[in-house]
Amino acid sequence: MLSLSRIPAFCLACLLSLAAAAAAPAAEPNHWRRFAFELEVGPVWQTRNDVRIPGDTGTEFSLKDLTGSGPYPAGRITLDWNIRQRHGLRFIVAPFQFDGKGSFDRSVSFSGGTFAPGTSTKGTYKFNTYRAGYRYLFFNTDAWQMRVGATILVRDAKIELEQNGISASDSDFGFAPLLNFSAQWAFAPRWTAILDFEGLAGGPGRALDLSLKVRYALNDHWSVGAGYRTLEGGADSDDVYNFSWFHYALLTLGYQF
């Protein structure tokens, strides 16, 4: 993630982008709706979850090997609010938490605790995110819509180990700026393909969230869909080292008006 010291410059760049976007001539987008809700649910698998806390003195271990690769349940809710013809806001709530049991093949020092090898150990991972972002519709035809913008992500994260009454955990509550891009292609009547990306890399870490979905419009208001999402990122600092990679199989239900 980017450090908080870089956020003011990032926000200034966003304000300049907003001013330029507001000055651009606006044509009414096709199939324009004021609000759109989407519920997304599905299983998640992890292919990487490497942890070392503290980052400079802890023992590195794989939380994936300890808890298993999944699948784990997950979901998110998205609200799009098109405040003007080309200008919109997006809000996302994405809770995610899982746990599992396994054992280490060596002694592990984690967040002030020491965990013995060959002993049943419970690992818990939490990464709840809340996002608020601005999106600008810069390309609009009968078949295509493309948007760019910026997002502020609030993360509520925690990693915990428990073994024979001993527990240690590391929590992190913070903010990170992201850039976003999305493209929609109406490739057939009622059918739309959607590419959505949010992410940024710099400083001690990165965050990348990419999805590809296909949506079918049941009528003017309701839609269903399916797709794939990948979420990758982490941080490397003296306090914490954690990089993870998750893969989602998605089902969606949407409503717009």
C-alpha cells in the first residue's frame, strides 16, 4: 500500500482530473440510470498468503499451507450513483474472513508469540475493505462504455494464530488510494461483458483488484451475471510482511433505476 504521506499529492492530482473532466462537454450516456446496486457472492481460493510479522525479525510462513487453499465464502455489495451525465460515485463493502487449522514444520515467531512445530494451530485471516470512488465516463457508444477514476480504500485487516491456549495477532486499520478503470461491451442484445480494475503500486506495497464478468439483463431493472475476480497485493516493511493472492468465482444479482 502507499504510505499516508503520499495521499495529499494523490488527492491533488485527483482534484485536477475532476476539474478537467467537469470542463469537458457532456453528452448523455446511452442507457443511463441514476442508481445501480450489485450483490456479488461466490467461493474464494488462495494461491499465496505469505506472512512474516514483524517484517524484520519474525519467521516467514505460509498461511495458505496452514489453513488450506479453500474454498472460502465471500461477497461484496456495490452501489453506483451517477450524479451527473458523465460523473459518478461508487461505494463498495467487501467483508472477507476465514480460518483453518494445520501445523508448522518448524518453530514460528509471530507478533510476539512462539508457536511449536507439529502441533495443531489455528490461523485466522481477515481483510474487510470499504471503498468510495469517483468515476468519469470518457467513452460512450451504443456498444462500449469506458470509465476512469480514483478510489479511497479503507482496510480492516487482521492475522491471528492460536495454539494450546497461546495466541498472537496483528491488526491493521488504514487507508490506501487506488486508481480505477472499467470497460463495458454490449456484445449482444441483453448481454454485456464487463472488465473492472482497481489498483496501485508504490512504496512498500501494492493492491490489485481485477474482475471479468458477463451480465444478462432480465428486464430494464434486474440483471444476473457470472465471472472471475483476482485480488493480489500486500506490504513489505519493518512492521509487517504479507503478500496474498486470491481467486473468486462470482455470481451476481443487479438492480438499476
